[in-house]
Amino acid sequence: MNYKKGFTIIELLMVIAIIGIIASIMISNLGKGKNKGTDGAITKQVTEIRSQAELHFINNGNSYLNVCTSGTNNVNSMLSKLASISGTTAAINSGAVQTTTTTNCNTSVAAYAVSVKLKDPTTTTYLCTDSINATRTSTTPLPASQTFCP
């Protein structure tokens, strides 16, 4: 008998199909990992903002007023960085309801709240921190001028 060495077209197509399936699974998982990494960076930035806001409160006569806008406490630049990480725009004391495209910071003398949409495209989840040290996720955006997390 005369046998040819090599693979048949069917065998080659099966290998290509299996490689394609594995590649598609890997690509979808890489996207999820990137979003989780971005959400981790957002969480870290929100935690740093909370710490700086408390320093502002102590250094400004027990007042949170202007915590989002004052250049001396670093919160303003942190809000800009947070907006950049999350792919949103900063809305500071705008009096507007938060949307999926804004990072909001609202202040009064006695309180503040910062809220940002997390990166996961499958949900509308916001991470919020406020002056009562509540940092939590919510599906509700920060209402206009509200200084506590929903």
C-alpha cells in the first residue's frame, strides 16, 4: 500500500476551528479583565479623594465647602484624573443630575459626595463616596446637588 504522509483537509479545518474558538474565548476574557483593572483604579482614586477631602475639612475650619474646586487640597486634580480614568467629564457642583458620562462632586459646608460610573459596559453601576465615609456602589446616579451617596 502507498500511504501519503500529511494531514487531510478535514483535519486541518478542525484544528483551525478549534484555534478560532479558543482565541474568541480569550479575547472576550481579556476585555473583562481590562474593565476590572480600570474599576480597581477608579476605586483607588475615589479612596484617595475621600482622604484628601477629610484633610480639606480639618484644614478649613471643619468645612467641606469648595472641596471639589480648591486647588490647594489636590481634590480638583484627583477629580480630573478620576474622570480621565473612567472616560467621563468632571461635573463639579454643577447642580445637574449625574449621567453615565459625568463624574460628579457636590459640596456644602457640612458634606460632600463624589460619584463616578464604573467601566463595566454591561451594567450602569456608580461608585460613590461621601462625607459620612460611605463608599458604595449603586445603580442610582448622584442627584443634583446631593451631598450623600444614594
